Amino acid sequence: MNLTEIQNKINTLLDGTERKIVFWYDDDAEYQEDIQNIVLSEENKLHILTQDNWFETKLLLEVRDTESNYLIYAPFKRPDDRKNHLADTFYYSEHFYSDKIVQLCGDLGIPTNCQDTVKKYKRFWTSRNTQKFKDLQISEYSKSAIELGIMCVVASVKVLSFDELLRKVILSENNGENPVLKKMQYYKIHIFFWNMCKNQYGYEDDNPSVMRLMVTMLLTYAETLTEYNLPKEWKTFVSDKHNDNVVFIKNMMNNSETCNCYDKFADMISYELKAENAIKSIPLQYIVGCDVFEAFDQNIISWVSSKIKDDMLDEKIADMFIPDICKMRIKDSYHYSKKYKAQYLMLLYAYRLLKQVYLYEFKPTMKEVIDDYVKETYKIDTYYRKFYYYMDKTGLPEGFEEIKDLVENVYTNKYLSGLTYKWNQILTDEAYQTYPYTKEEDFYHEVVRAYINEGHTNNNKVIVIISDGMRFECARELMEDLSLDEKCDANIGHMLSVLPSETTLGMASLLPHKDIVVDENLGVTVDGMICGNSIAERDKVLKNTVPNSVCLQFDDVINAKTMEVRDMIQGKDLIYIYHNQIDNRGEKMGIENEVFNACAETIDEIHRMLIKLTNDVSCTRYIITADHGFIYKREKLEESDKIVMDKKKVSLVNKRFLLTLQKVNNDATTSRALTYLSKLNELYVTTPKGADIIKAPGGGQNYVHGGSSLQEMIVPVIKVRTAKGKQKTGFVNVELSSFNNRITSIEMKLDFMQMEPVTDVVKGRKLLAFFIDEDGNKISYDVPIIANSRDTNASNRLITEKFTLKSGKYNRKKDYYLVITDMDDERIELHRYKFEIDIAGTI
């Protein structure tokens, strides 16, 4: 700044009708020689302050001359107020700064006791950086606030927050290179950064680095969650700032922008610390709640696996049984839950299958066996299916081979073979032919026609959806899905299939008929009409009894536009729609192991079809059924395990049945006359007594049907009524159910209640819960709450979560709040609960 500019600015400051005093502290005495050359306006006087004339100056300004305007020039830095005799005069006077930094302080309102801090980083104060510093809107300046502000600008952090700054530094780390720290070093402020890491997170190091900082933070987090039971060699890295490290790391885990970065550091640190072996020294009860490294999940999975392999199903960790542990570790609040979810679910379903098989008792009568199967025992087949479904999703994890073999052996040999053999002993010709409840060949008369007659005169249209191969246990899952749809009123029943339990005969039996005749090549005629596997032939048979009817392919309907569907079913009283996902996938060589994926897809597809037909063409009454079930075993039989038959007297050989003109006498099989379908039938159907297959040409033995097992013969019948029109949808409500609003510890567990189950019109939601102070500052980490339970039992919708408060001074006279917000938008606040904090050290 040249002398003329200075002169003009000072005269401007002295201008006015009232007396003015302007102080100019020239820190480096740059203008000491030129000060006498400054021309002041009339009435304005110059007075030079020295280190020896403080009293004289004060006397001049306040006693001798109280009228004149003065420029007080001091060729030195302004002293601290405690040593400045003119401090009081300075504060009611005007101030002029010739030094760029001092002038900057004046512009920003930075107090003089912080000017040394500003000057310390002269290189930083470019016009661009200065503007970004202003944008931080620092409410109260201090030396630490200024240095934090400088670092935030350097790191492109737009709020004054050390946590945000630290996150940015950690995110910027790349193989030991860190551009943000490099910038800090350029401005010589990196030392202050590491000092803040020490003060806030307890990290102290002669040669600090981001990697070493992360070691301290992760192990401090782990130390807290394991209740201070870390291996001795890890404890040297642990900080005494437990709570702040827990809050920071948990936020880093839960934040979508930082979770991958966390994984990168956790993997490297785990490898360097040899965590997989080190954590074996930690008692299991302290491992089960920790998620700092993948090794913790791996250790838990290893323990659960070993107990299942050893048939020690009632073992516990910290009072939790195996299902409790698995369900806990797949909660979203555990960091690696998504990665290991499939493995935990594999273990859960393996456990459930083994437990139920071991407890299973065969009932003495045919009715009791069927009643037990449709109410309870079908779950074993579901558990088996789910085990392989999740195994196929994740591959066969290391160490799971023995569990897979155990599941396969128990399901196949102890359950499936034993149950099927005993079932066939009581399923005699007489028992089968005199079965008093619905049989598949009576489906149209007892189920469809009765359902049509239940309808109103102006709305008696019925749609029958037949899913080829959808066995009862799969239909039960579909039923559970439909029961949660507010627009569906559904109930499930069952019927006994025809024998052989295969597609051609099964589909024909579901049509209206008087007589069904089967020839020795499994050619089927219905009331004299050929009824093979073509839609056209089935359509002809259906129209013979119900003229205003039609048979359609599922894919043709689901993919059609609204007007096209209306054209398909217009004027029709009865519509048969054929779905073929399970049987089609199961019978194809090379992809039969995809059959359990097909089951999941079938459930989704049929539900979507109900919604489509209800909304598009106002159909509201449905029957969902199948032609047969199936047996699926993942392991293929050895040749020695197959039933070998004398083919000379056999008309047709299938892996699960034979057609013959004479009764077959064999210890491994049982024969039944097909006269139960019509007296016109002269053939016998022969099926294995167990779950074995008959040696026959052609591949494929994982997925089979046609035999007389419960899995093949118990056919589901679901009746559904739907409601048309859109219904208002909402979200489940989640409320705090803990009654004590007084916090007495930095760590606490709180209970939340999902107030209603998830349904079709009440959606689940993802929430965040955290504590704040009166000013809205977060004082805990964000805790995710995933409210997506469909359980109608309220006690099963209780959610327990752990919270950790930041270290700090809390005041029991102030209010603190637990806030529940939407996870995707924290501005959407659901609930706010007032709390009192009364812990050791509270004022």
C-alpha cells in the first residue's frame, strides 16, 4: 500500500462531526521513516506512540486535548491487553492496518490475540482461500478455530468440523500418498492436524500416518466392543478416547461414502495384525458383538459350523442359541452383514432342518401324516431348499463341505427316504382309492365349480393358475407372501395327486372330466379327447364342459398389454393359465440345480400376475394350484443305489414310476391299479417305496417326479380373492419402547418397536437414530434401524440397538434428544425424545 493510499484511508477514518481517534500499529515499522510525510486534513493531528510515552499519550488524549482528532501511530506490534495501558482507548477508537495480514484480520473480525496464528500461515491467505475461509462462517474465533478453518479449506471441506476434515483425509489416502496432507504440509499446518488427532482421538506418534491412525481407531473401537478383551499385543495401539473412536468408526462404517474406504483399511490392518489367529485368544462371548474385521464374522461362522457338524445344536454364546446368533449378525447394524448374510442363512437353515428332522415322529394314520405334513413337516423341505438357495448364491464357502454333506445325508437318508418308505406302507390301494378328502381328479368338481358357484351373478369369473411342479412347501411361501398383501384374501388347502404324479396326467386331471384313460405310452385321453401337453388340446377339453372358457400360457398373459389381456378373457367364465418355471428348469439337463431359484421366481411371478389381472381386467377370484410336486436331492445317486427292473413286462419306464399291464412284485416298489381314474384303465402304476429312482435311460436325477412321496403327491390349492383399485400406501412406524429417559452411561442399549408388520400397503423403511444436544449437534454415531419385519407377533418386531455417546462435558440441567430420521434424508424427522444425561463428570 503506497503512502497516498494510506493517507486517504486515514483521513476518511478521521472524517466526521464527532471526535475520532485512529490507532495504527505498524507491526514491522515499515512506515516509521515516512510517517511524518503523511498529510492529514485540518483539525487532524499525528501522535507517535513509543514504548516510553504510554502515560503521556493517555494524558494527552483524555485530559489535555479532548477535542482534536488524532492518528496514533505505533511502530511496533500491539501489546497484549494486559500489558497495554491504552487498551481501553483502543477499543472505542478506529483502527487502521497497513500490514496485509493485520488488515485481513480486521476485515474478518479476527481478534488481535489471534493475529499471530493468522500470520503463521501467510502463504495460505490468497484471495481464493480467504473467500472459502469466510464461507465457513466461523461464529467465534480462537487460535484452534482458525487453524481448523485453514485445514478445512485446504481439504475442500465446507463446514468447520474436524470429523469431516478427518474423513476427507482418510478418504484421500492412496497407498501411502495423501494429497490433502501434502497440501497441509505446504502450508505448514500438518502439525496442528496431528495434534488434533491426539487431543480428540488419542492418537500420538513420533512419525504419524493415516494408516497408523486407523490402526489406533479400529483397535480402540474393537477394544470397546469386546469389553476390553483384545489380545495383549494389540493393546499398545489402543487409545484412551474410547467413545470418540467408536462414534467415528461406526459413522464411517454406516456412511455409504466411507464404508468402502473403511473396508480397505480394515483388510490391510487385519492382514498386518494377523487378526484371524489373534482373535482366537478372545473369549467367544466378547467376539459375538464385534464387527471391526471380517475375521470376527469368520470366527463366529467357524464356531457355528463346528457345532452344527458335531450335532451340538443347543450350544450357546452369551445366552444366545445358534439361530439368535445368525439372525443378529445379519442385521444391517453389523458392518459385514451383507457380505456374510448368505453364509449365516445357510447355517440357520441347516440348523433348522437338522433340529426338525431329529424331532420328527411319523404319525400312525394316513390322515394324520398328511395333516402333520401340511401344518409342520413341509418346513423341512423348505429349509433344505433355502439352504441350497443361499449356497448357490454364495458358492460353497470354505469349511461348509461337511455341513453340506450332513444336510444332504440327514435330509435324504434320515428324513426323505424314511418318511417316503413309511408313507408308502400306509398308502395302500384301498387307502388311496378311498381317500375321503379332495383328490386331484376331483379338482374341477369339488374346487373349481364350487368356487364359481360362490360368485355373485355379475362377477362369477374364476381364474385358475396352474404352476407346473410347484410343490406344497413352495406354495406355502407364496401363501405367506399373499397374506401380507392387503389387497389379497387367501387361504391354502391341499389335495392328493394322481399317480403317476407327472405333468401329462396331472394336468388332464385338473380339467373337468368323466373318464381319464391312460395308455401304455402315457398317452392320455379325457372323455375320448386326446389331452397331451398342448394348450390347444387342454382348451378343447375345458370348453367341452365350460363353453365360455379358455386356456392360456402364463408368459403370453403376463407380457401382454391391458387391452390384449381383455381380448384374451373377454366373455370367459373360466380361465386356466399355465405357468411353467419350476418343472421347465428342473427337467433340463445341466440346469436342474437352478430349480430352487425357479421356486423363488415362481412366487414372485404368480403374485405379479394376480396384481396385473386385478388391476388391468378387474378379475378378483383365483385358484392357484399345481399338477404335481417333486423330489430334489443335490447329490446324485450312485448306480448301485438305483432300482433295477426287468424291462420285459414294462410298457413305460420313468425314473420315479413304471407303467405295466400286470402288477409288479418287488420289495423296493409298490403297484397300484389305474382303475381309480376310470374302469376303462387296465394298467398298473408302480412307484418306488422310498425316495430312490428307477434305473432308466437318459440323464437327470436331481429333480424327479412321478412317484408316490408326500413331496410329489401333496398338491397345494390356494384360493384368493383380491381387491381392485389402488390403495394408499404408507410406511411402518418405529417408536422408542424404552421407558427410562435418563442416561447414566456413555454406552447404552435402547429398544425400538416396529409398530405394525410390513404389508403390501405398509412399507418397510430404513431409519437412522442418533443423539443431539440442544443446539442440534450430534453427540453419538448414527445407528441404522431397518424396520422391515413382516411378523404379525409384536414381540418379534422389537429392535434392540446400542448407542455410544461422544466424550464431553454433559449438563444434567440441559436437554438432549434422541432423534429418529429417514436414512436417505435426515431432514425427515419421525420422532424426537427428550433425555437427561447424568453420568460421571456431568455438571
